[in-house]
Amino acid sequence: MPLQELAPHLHRLGLLLTSLNQCQTLEGFFENFMQGLNAALLLQAAPDFIRSVGKIYVVVAVIVIVLLGFFVYLYFVDRRLTKLEEQIQDDE
């Protein structure tokens, strides 16, 4: 596994171990564990927030527009090159 994929798991394990060290009772352990879990869930909520606001659609639309423009440009460059190649062959 790459390190980026391992980081959240190691963070959660650290939260669990910290909760175990700080708690005297089982109830205190679960309270600390739930606080750590809520913090981890809030960190994962950022991409969902972007999707919920609809900005992901703006990003996708911009990427599609740029790619379409690039392919249209390539099409016209290919047509020009084909015409130039035909002219060169006719001159010979």
C-alpha cells in the first residue's frame, strides 16, 4: 500500500491507542474513541462537501471544455497538414 493510503489508518490507530492510554474506565474509552471517530469523519467530509455544493460539476465541465477545445484544435491542424502534404505532392 502507498503511504498516502496508509496514513488515515495509522491516524485512526493512534487515536485508538491514545484513547486506551487516557481512559480509566470502559465508558471513558468509548467516549474518547467516539470523539476521535467524529474528528476522522469530519476530515473525510471535505470531498463530500464539494460534491454537495455542486462545484465538482464545475470542475468536470471545465475539464471537458478544455479537452474538447484541444481535440477541435488538433482536428483543424490535421486538416491543414493534409492540405499542405497534398500541395507538396502535387508540386513534385
